[in-house]
Amino acid sequence: MIKKSTIYWAVLGICLIFLPGNLQAETLYTKKSGVTMTSNASPKSKVVKKLEKGVAVTVLKKSKRYFQVRLKNRTTGWVYRFHLSKKAPRKQSGSSSEGLLSTLGGRSSVAVHESSSNSSIRGMQPATRAYAKSRHINTNHVKALEWMKQFSVSDNELLKFQENGSLGEFSGAGL
């Protein structure tokens, strides 16, 4: 007859062999600057800290759309899961502004085939302006594009927009 202690040690050994990845805490990185760490799993909770792009966090608990995380300095809080990535973001040179797509949860880098639309968002380059003229693009459309170049939205305005529209971390029931 097999002793209970033998079964116990066999089960423990199997667990240690097949579950080592689960015993280690997962490290994720913030995708953008200004990510809020809150006291509870809600965007309306008290803000514990605002995190910069690329900050490493250790995942303690996962709860639907929020992850409870811990910083290196042992501060804990909740972060909207779509603001986190398994890969550390690349350092970008130039402007610290990440753009609207990044703020809404999109990628912060632009693929080569998307570069023309990215340039359009920032305004028309001389070559693009010449192309628009050669194609007889309506001047009102060109002016509208130039106007968009000057338009900006603050972080607070964007959060209010997301909250009013139930978008991003404000989407879903129970907020």
C-alpha cells in the first residue's frame, strides 16, 4: 500500500515541474506616458500614481479589464490592462507627444505603409500640398487639414470624452 506522504510528495513534485512559469510573477510595461494607477479596479478610483512610458510593473492579480500591479518601490494599484504590454516599448526620439492613436490604445509607432496618413494628421508637407494642387483637391479640404494640424486635446479633455462616451477604460457595466 502506498503511503499518503509518498502521494503528497509525488503531487508536489509534479506541480513544481509543470508549473514553474505560473509561480513567477509576470512583468509587463506601460505602453504610454500618463497611465493611471488607481486604488481600485475602476477609472473613477483615486489615482495612486501616473506612470511614464516603459515602466515595468509586476502583475499580482488579473480582474477582467484591470490588473493589480506592483512597482519596484512596492507601490501597488490597478492599471487598465490595455495600457500594458508584454514587451518594453522602444525609446523614440523627437516629440514626447504620443499622438491621439496611442492615447486611445493604438500603437505608438507607425508602420511604413501608414506613414502617409500619419503625415496627413500632422499637416501637409510641401510635396503633399503640390500633389493636392495637381489633383485639384478642393482648397477647403486643404484648409481643413491645416486647421486639424493646430488642433490639440488635453489629457483631461480626452478622459472626459472617453467617460462621456463610455470608451476605453470607461466602457462596460458596473462603473
